[in-house]
Amino acid sequence: MINAKDLANQMVDALEVNSSFVKSFANGALELPVDLFYLGYSYLDTDSRWANSLDGERCIRLVKNGFANRKSLQKIANIIIDRYLDKIDVTKIRDAGLNSAGKLAGSMVANRIILGNIGSMFADRMIAKMLTGFTFSSLLSLGAIQARAIYTSRELSQRDPELYCYLKNLGNLDLLYFLLEKRMHPFETATLFWKNNRRMFDEVSRYFLQRVQP
């Protein structure tokens, strides 16, 4: 099981556009072996043929309704990061001796401004590289990548039903999560700790704020 410091470091690395983590993510977000694995799995997963067909139609509606774009990826990133930040208990972190109350409060305000822009940073600097030569509509029409989008969404529904339902209700944005999963998963994990292990969540947040505070 990952420890608090390692998870916090992954979260910080995900926010640093020039980090090796993000560079490797940008280069590997569309990975042919992974995509082909999901395509092969979809053929073998005969029990899910009907569900896959319905989700394939959702992919079509996502494109048709104009939600398969960079703005949607910005929205997904901001939702996931804001969901995490909103759960941080500043009082607990202050009482644990991380920082003085005044400096911590100022740090939190600065962090919200900085982190609030991560969706735009992601779209502007990362998505362009990932999608060179593709449009979102052509991307989601490819069988292997569509299969990956569907199964990643389904895995999210089992792992984090709240996030899945929220994204789905925004116009089937859950089907774009596969493009962000590597980068956003640490924040998703930290938020789940808030529900299941509050002490771990607070420890992760302390390490995280220590790394990102001005």
C-alpha cells in the first residue's frame, strides 16, 4: 500500500508541467499496447456486450453534443482537484504544527489560485502533444481507444462511484477520464482516503502542502 509521503509526491509531480512524471504521462497517454489490450478484452468479455454497446452509443453522443474537447478535460481536472482541496481541514494541519495559522491561510489561498489553473495548463501544454494528428471525434471512433475509454469509465464507476456519476451527468465526461487517469488518479486516491482513512488523508495533505506552499 502506498504511504502518505509517496502519494503526496505523486500529486505534486502531477501538477508540475515540466516533471518527468508528466512528460512520461504525455508521451504514454495514448499507448498502443494498452489500447489493444482493452480492445482484445472487449471481444472476450461476452457478458458485457450489451453494456459495451450502450457505452459505445454514449461515446457517439459525447462527440455529437460537442463535449469531446479540451474544455471538458479542463473541467474534469478542476473537478477532481477542487474535490480534494475542499476536504482539507486547515485547522488540523495548523494544529499539527505544519505552519503558523496566518501563513498557512495565505498559502491555501495561493494554492487554490495556482491549482485552479491546472486544467488550463493541462489542456494547453499536454493535450496538444497527446492529440497531435487527431481530433477528439476521430480519436473516440477508433475501436481500441473507445474500448479503453469504456472500460476505464467502468473501472472508475466501481472504484469511485461518486466521481463517476458526477462526470457522467455532466454529459458523459466519464468517457474522457482515460485521458486524465494517470495524472488525476493520485488526487482521486487521496480523496478516497478522506472517506475511508481520515488520518491518512490528513497526513497526505500535510506532505502535499509542504511541497506546494510558496
